[in-house]
Amino acid sequence: MYPYFRPLAMNLAIDYGNTFIKGAFFEGTELREKFQFSDALLLKGHLKDKTIKHCIVGSVSKSPDNIFPLINASGNKFSLNVNLPLPIKLAYETPQTLGVDRIAGVCGAQEIFPKQDCLVIDAGTCINYEFLDALGTYHGGSISPGVKMRLEAMHTFTARLPLASPVQDAALIGRNTETCLQSGVMNGVIAEINGIIEKYRMIYPTLQPILCGGDAHFFENKLKDSIFVAPDLVLRGLNRILLHNAGF
């Protein structure tokens, strides 16, 4: 008879967003499987036969309590909030207002580039710039409107400008109203990111920029700086926090 092997228990990290539930299974620091669902019922079906050890949920708006009953974990269930011990130090003046996705992003940066000054650029609904120094202290950064927010704002707050869509390659010189809007936003964001990186480099010459977020693909090949693209940065950061709290 063949011996019976139990499936390897892995840790689970979930990023519970406004639109999607994103998650990943980790074996130590190694990402083994990613998934994304639009609602909790689909997540429940996916997790049904999974062998889970510890799990962590980070949510920007909804209570993790909606997700925890769906997870059959043999170990701990962690909810990311400002009271959970972190592998980084916070020098942020109002940590209670700090989004969990921002915390997870810089923890992911620390895992990938330990003991290095890092600037996380999360290009999503907003563009978040998060600075973590080489000693592992998070200082804050800046927040500006994201691509879609800029396009929607020009349409909403003017009488006649149309709602334009983001494009991969916006011409520098728009030849009609739509392409002018696209040029202003897409090339404007590129100039903004390049300018922010340059300002940080004047203070921190060895700075490592890291790009992530849903709109990162618009900019990853258009920035003049050598930039590290990490699409799974938030999930990796959540797992880093999980390992820190589980005693690994």
C-alpha cells in the first residue's frame, strides 16, 4: 500500500479590497498560488478543500469578520490593523489613519530589499508614495490622484470635456480633445513619478523605487529610473506580517 500524504499546510494572505478579494498561499516566504475573486462565495468554494495553517486578512474598508468564517485554519487568524505587531517601525504621526494596504506594501518592500531605503509607488485609485528607510522605519510619503480619478475629475468638473480612458501609449501632442486629455494625464503621471523619485534621490542616493498597483503596467517601461516592479507586493507584505506574528 502507498503511504498517505497529507497536503502541505500553507499560510494564506488575503487582500480584501473594494472591488476584488485577492489572495495567495505561501510556503514560508515563497508564493505558491495566487487567486482573485469578486465576492466571498467564490472565495469560499476555492478555500473549501485547502489545508491552511495561519492566515492574515488586510481590508481597506470591510470588516475581516466577513472572511474569517470562510477560512478553516489550524493556526492563527490575524487581522491587519495598527495594533498588530509589525516587522517595521512606524514614524507616521497618525497611524490610526494609515491604510492597511500602505502598511503591507512597505512590509513587502522590506522583505525584498532589506536594510535599504525604499520608495513604494502604488499606482491604483490613488498613487501612493511610501518611504521606508534602511533601518526599517516607515516615515510616510504622499498621495495623489490616480489615472482614472484624474480623467473622471476633468469630465465631472467641466461642462464639455468627455470622459477619456487610460491608454498604454499616450502621444505627447494630442490632436483632438480625447487624446489631449490622455496626454495630460498619462504623460503627467510619468513626469510626476520621475520627479518624485528624483527628489528622493537627492536625499537618499541609494534609493530603491518599487512599483506596484493595478495601473503599474501603464508606466513600468516608461520611467527613466531603474524601477523594480512587484505586482504582488501587498500580498507579500501581508505574508511578512503573518510570519512576524506567528513567530517565524
